[in-house]
Amino acid sequence: NKLDSRAKGALSKAKRGSDVQIFEIEAKASGVSVILKKVSPVFVELTN
């Protein structure tokens, strides 16, 4: 639910129709003692 300043900056500079890649994602599972080691990069295409 939270983005760091680099991710926010990339999204604010991107124009409609652009693809943005977000990587080095740190994820935590709440209520579980499982540690998520690797999270795949996410590609987002901006449409609005």
C-alpha cells in the first residue's frame, strides 16, 4: 500500500500510455511468520 519516493517520482513523470517497471519490492505477510524472499517486478501501463 506504500510507495517509496523513487516509485512515486517515476509514476508522476510518466505520461499516459507509458509503461513503468517497479522492482526491488519488499513484501511482508501480516499475521503469518513466513518471510517473503523474492517478489517479482511489476509492470504498470498508465491508461488515465
